[in-house]
Amino acid sequence: MNVLIIEDEKPAARRLSRLLSELQIEVSTMLHSVEDSIAWFQDNPHPDLIFLDIQLSDGLSFEIFDAIEVKSAIIFTTAYDEYALQAFKLNSIDYLLKPIDEEELESAVKKYQNFKPENQRIPIDFNDIKNLLINPLEREYKKRFTAKVGQHLKIINADDVECFYSENKGTYAATSDGRNYLLDTTLEQLEEELEPQTFFRVSRKFYVNINHIGDIISYSNSRLQIKLNRFNEHDIVVSRERVRDFKLWLE
């Protein structure tokens, strides 16, 4: 299998290449920009499979295929929320949400290997996908949550939540009045329910609300530390794999 990675973040590309190597799949080439990719496709045979990041340093990766007729199967690697990727399924495309999980990567590769016979192209409608990602589907997100406090139910407005966090197998909402409420949910379930322009999952443990960030500080190993306005019971550190996407989210 001839595999190409197009990913502008070189550490992420190297990590993906290493994970594929563990699956006995060797990557032939790694490219990091729209410009370099167009030039490469003009002079090289198309690979069997491309792992393609959507947001590259010099533009959206779709621009590559405005200039080149793609003849490869594609697995997208992206930080976009799952709800915005319905067109991928409609076009028989797989995708991996960053940071890439080893088991999900193996499942995506197996899906590609089983999906089509050798050398048969998987059809892709890039315009449908591009339009959906640039103009996401309108949807309703949760505006409030409930927590049991003694014999009472407390209504918590999402706007008042500084962060959601997990601790001791529980999920908590830390509010701007300094209270922490145990919720009957998980961070994984919240990922489908929180408005992505307001909330960002900075690590496996924390979701933060952009409207309650008081300060952002450089931290060790190229990470970032977040200081919220009231919540200070735990250090909130953006994991290294999410720093780039976090910075894009802030813009």
C-alpha cells in the first residue's frame, strides 16, 4: 500500500507515520502545505491512500483538489466536531478526529482495506464537504443542565459554566459563582452537546468556556496553562496535541 500524509504540523505527521508503522504500513511521503502538495502530485503517481489534514498552513487542503484530480482514497484527519462531518459518511469517506486514537486509526485503515477492491477509487464530492465545513449545519446546543443538590434539582445555565471537568469517575460543572456541581453525564457526551465556539476540550479532563478565561500562560513542553476567572481547584493545561487547535479556536 502506497500511503501519503498531508499534514502541516510536522510532529503530528511524524506521530501518525509512527502509528501507521506499528500497523505494518509504511508512509512513502509526508507533505506539509497546499503548494508543496500540488507540485508533488504533478510529478508523482497518486498513492493508494492519503491521510489529509483539512487546515494547512497556506490554506484549506481542498485547494489541492481544485488544481489536481485526485485518484486516491482519503482519510481525513481533523479537529472539526463530528456533527459537521456528515457529508464524509455520505461520500463513503472515513475521518479521524484529533488527537488521533490508535484504535480508531486501525479501524479506519481496515475500513479502507475492506471497502473497495485494489485500485478502485472511492468517490468524493469535495464541494459538498467543503461547503458543509465552511457553513456548518445549524443545530441546537444545550443551554442549561441540571444537577441534583440534596432533594432539589439545580438548573445551571451553560453560559455560567467556567469549565466542565472529570474527577473520580464523575463529571462536574464549575460555575462562575464558585460552585461545583456533579452532573449525570460524561465529557464524551458533552462533546455532542456543547457549542463548539464557546467550549473547547483542552485535555481529556477539561472543557473550558472561552468567556471565562482570565489568562493564558506558556507552560512546559510547548503547552499552555489556562487561568479561569474563579475556578482554581486544579491546574488546567492544554495538552500538547491540542495547542495548535486551541490557538485556532481562540481566533
